[in-house]
Amino acid sequence: MKYTGGVISEKGDYRQKNQDRATFITPADLGGRVALGCVFDGIGSFADSEISAEMMLKGIEAWAAGVGNLYPTVYDSCTLADDLFETISELNEAVFDYRQDNSADIGCTLSVFLAVDAEFFAFHVGDSRIYKIGEEMEQISKDEVAVVEKDGKLRNLLANYIGKQREVWINRYYGSIEAGDVFLLCSDGLYKRVKREDFSLARISGKSNGAIESECKKMVELVYERGEKDNVSCVLLSANAK
């Protein structure tokens, strides 16, 4: 399998800053056989959540830069995924310690999708989402929210996030990948306002990184046209036959 993808993260016209971070990485020395997509959605009610999202982004990018020469000679796919899981756990500890040491209002969600040849390993904290896009939008991740009553209304509150506790619960998902599969990672600013028919698989599947990034941009522009006021992040990943 060979992977291509694109990413975009936008502040929008209403928020003062972009508290989201997102990335799509294919280590060059692995020839596209391994790909990593990530979305970190800073919690809007926290003043400086972009700090936690940036810490997670830089940490994951550093991890990706260091594994290019390990797979498949040193690590198999499961070992690679386990190493990423440990890295996420350590980064959460770093965010928690920063929050405590600096009395900082920070925290973010996490959606990470690791594709290794014909397998995927997904890691999730919070309410950003991971989808497989086929005839329907199949949600792989599960939202970690609690429904509470406040001021006579039912509201969704984030039940889990990076930096909340020193030991975070990280949801893990595993599955197989076939050529032609398309996956989406996104913040809630995107998924609240898009439908399956907004995605054209013909414009995503098998396309170049640049073409897929253009599709990400179209999705972000679409949700802003529909009235979204939050930061919006989108990662699209295509699995292609070699």
C-alpha cells in the first residue's frame, strides 16, 4: 500500500487565534508505506489551549522523524503502534505537568491515525473524530462526552482530554485497509456541518498530496460558508495500490 494525503487547519473569521493543530506525515525513507494523520483540537473554553495542541504536534512530529529507519527491520507494525501509544502517554504527562507548573488553562482532544501497509492503528481522546468514507461516513472513533443539565438545558461536556489527568485513558482502534479506502480526521468544527455527499471519492482516492490538500481546503471553506465559527481542522488520507 502507498499513502497520500492532505491537511489544513484554519482559524476562521470569528476566533482570535487557532487553537487547533493538525498534520499529515509520510516518512520519506519508507516510500509511502507508512502514514500518520493527526488532529489536536484545543478546548475553546480554555484560554491557552493552543499550547497543549502545539506540544502534542511537535512531539508526534519528533516521533515520526525517528521511526523511519526502524520499520520493518527493527519494529513490526504492532510494535510501531505500541511505541506511538507510549509516546502519546508521555506527551500527555508533559502537557499535564505544564498545566500544573504554570497554572495554565490548557487541554486538547487527540485523534491520531497510523497506517502501516494494509493495517491501521487509531488513537483517540475527546470529541474530534476519525471516519472511514465509503458509501457512508463510518465513524471509527467514539465521542467522549457527558450529557449534563445546565440552566434547564441538556449540554454536552467533554469528559476526557489531553492534559486533564497525568494518566490519560487513550482509546485504541485497529483495522485492515484496502486500496481505495479513504479516511478523514477532523475537529468538531468540521463534522458538525458536513455530510457524506460533500465528499467526492473520485477527487480523493489515489490522488496526489497536493490534490487531496485542495479537497481539505474545499471542506473547510464549505463549513465556513455554512456558518461555522470555530477553528476547523481536516486531514484526508487515501490508501492506494503500489
